[in-house]
Amino acid sequence: MRRCRATNFFPVTDAQLPEDLPAAAQALGPAVTAMTSAPDALPALLPVGLGDKGGQFNQVYVDTFERIVLANQDIRQVLDQQAERCGR
């Protein structure tokens, strides 16, 4: 449990978590449950095996989030532009 607290990474288990976790960690469980049990949930795999493209993926991911969520740019336009950037 010490490692989980240090990294704020709590694997998916049915184990009882301590009540003195930071507020962010306490909120994470119900949020993940709500997202994964939603009728329109879309399960996705983690981006593993990207090799030397990992950095490019990370940058595209961050840029896309910032443009759509923070800058309120048009979703379709941002996704199309980022797809071009990735060579799709």
C-alpha cells in the first residue's frame, strides 16, 4: 500500500482501500466506475509498443486535449488535423 500511496496508482481490485487517502485518490474510484459502467463507454487499450513514436504520441495527446478541452476548439477539426500530423 505504501507504493500505491507514493505513486497514486491503485490497480483495479476489489481490495478495501484505506480511508485516509488523498481526496484526489478517493474521488478516482467512483469516477472510474461511472465511466466504465456507462452504457456508451468505449474501452480502449493503453498505447503500448510505440517504441520511438511514444514521445510523438504523448505530444499529440496533450495538444489535442489542450485544444479541445481548454481552448474549446472544434473537435472534428482538431482530430482531423492531429490525424494528419500522425501520418494517417
